Amino acid sequence: ITEMKNTLFRQPAWYRYAAGYTEQKPVIVAENPYGGVIPELLNMINEGKGYDLYALYLLEASVYGCNMAVPYGAWMGNVISDAFYPPRELTAVIQNFLADNERLFSKESGGPIGVVYSFPSYYWREAVAGYSNNVVSNADNDLLSYSNVDMDSPNSSRLPFWEVLRTLSDQQFCYDVIMSADGRLRDDDFCVADMEKYKLIVLPDNNQMTERQLDAILTYLDGGGQVLVFGRLALNCPSKAQEILTAPNTVCCKNPADKFEAIACFKDCLVNVGNSLPHITVSDKSLGVNTHITPEGTTAVHFLNYNFDQESDRILAIPSLLVTIPGTVEVLGVHTPFAQPVIDHVLIQNGATVITLANAPSYFVIEVRQP
């Protein structure tokens, strides 16, 4: 979440958090007063600017399965020597919208893909990538020097899990993250029920997994599920890993040492597999998209517009936006705390529902129902 907030002013296109991290547990996120966007946003608010970004800051976490606590004016330390007092009227507008439309922010995601985050596979890699300048490569034991983690830098450390998330987002796939524990620091309760609702399970270089987890994946495959393995799989359980790798519904993707070559390989595999997956697309890739299943069984498709214009200090409305939703759906309405976009027309085209909206604001929800 900290990394998501750090990129707020730079149009994040690939951080997609959803209910998969927390299942049914509520999560409240508080701002980091000493880093990320807060000091920059504080300066803008003090100058009467940044109101659109502040609204996005409050809404973003809710769209991706969490809730952002409202800043309350706490002292931010002797370095900054200031306090962040939120704009009262705008805060009330956003919080009232969230309270009045709580059913649209469920803990059940509508994403077709589950990405398995293996704690034992990534704990050490995450730690050294984030907090150390020098790490020992597990591949060849050469001492390597890394700068801060940057997905676009050829010199930053490899974190295939995050590379997968970025590629999925770039290709406009909604997804959840499924956590798999090590069975020691946390009980291993991973089971096939965690995966059953997904059309595709992605295993991003999960080099350590328990037998229970592998058995659950095999059961998922036996039930007709599809698995995409990116790189290594369960080196600690080679026989069961081999069963998964050779299963008819498994697609194996190479993970070369070179970051950009590896991402290109995964993208190619995803395109081949993803053609059969239903997913929502939008004509403007500056939008973030996430889906929630409401208690009534409808689908709430949330849209965040990151098209911020520094000169005008506004998130620019999109004059004409195409939203393509798989299948034939009934459009129940559009929800937003801002100026209401206009639905120009709805077409059924090539087995999908194409919605054209005029003047799409910085945030809105399209609620649909499957017939």
C-alpha cells in the first residue's frame, strides 16, 4: 500500500489490490506522514491545490479492497514541521459517498485471475530488495549491488511476483492475490476453495511451496482449472511440482534472468491464455479498474482516472470512454460523488456489452447485472 501511495502523482498503472489479500477481514490504511505522497500533497493543500488528488487518495484504497483513514491533523515531525489538515467539505463528500454506497465495496472480487503470493518464496527477496544495497544472488552467489526497486530499471532486483502484477494490469486484467503461508510462521490453510472461483491461477516463480498447497493446485487442475507457471515451482517438492508442470491445463512460461526478456515472455503467455478469459477493458489506459460483487449479486465496476494535469491542477475528465464488459449485461446505473457521466449508448457487440460514456470523471462506478 505504501508503494501504491508513493506513485499517486505519477499515474500508477499496475497496482491492483483486491480482497484476495484479506479475505473477509476489514483493512484500514493510514498515511505515512514522513514519505510517499503525503508531504507533497500537504504542500499542495496548503496552497489551495491538489483537491482532486486528495479525493483520489481517499477513494483508491476502497476501490482495491481496503479503506483509507482520513488524515486528522497530527503533527508530522520536526523535519516537516507541519500538520496535514484535510479539506473538510471535500472529505465529507467522499466519506458520505463511501458510507451511503457501502454495498458497492464488497470483500468479494469479480476478477477472473488469482495470483498466488508464496510467503516462503518471497520473504527474503522482498526484504533484501527493499532494505539492502548489497545482496547475494541465489543463482550464482555473486555479490550484486542494487538501487531502489524500480520495475523499469534494468539494474533493480528481480521480483517476478510484482512483474506479473504489472503485466496483468497493463493488459487490463482484474485479479486477486491469494496468500500461501509457510506452515511455520503462519498455519498453512491453503485449499482448493481459495482458487475455485478463478478462471486462471498464476504461480510467479514460487520456488517454495508446501505439499498441501501443491495438492490443492492439483485438485484445482483436476476440476478443470487452468494454471500459468512463470519460472520455478516448488523446488522443495520436485515430484508434486512436476505433476503440476506436466498437467494438461498447465501453461509453463520461461523466466529468463534478464528482466525485460522475462516480462516479454510472460506477456506472450498471458496473451495466449488470456484470450479465453473474460475481462473488462477500457479505451483509456490511464484508468484503474477493479470489480466487486455486491450483496445483491450485481457487479460493481470501479474506475479511477489517474489523468492528472499539473498545470490545471485537475484530473481531466475523459470526453468519450468505451467500456467493454464480457457477455450481455444489464446496466443498472452509474454511481459517483462527482459530476455524473452521461451514458451515450450501450451496444451488444461480439458477445460483449460496449458502454460509451461522455465526460467520465476522476472516479465512478458502473453497476451491472448478468441476465
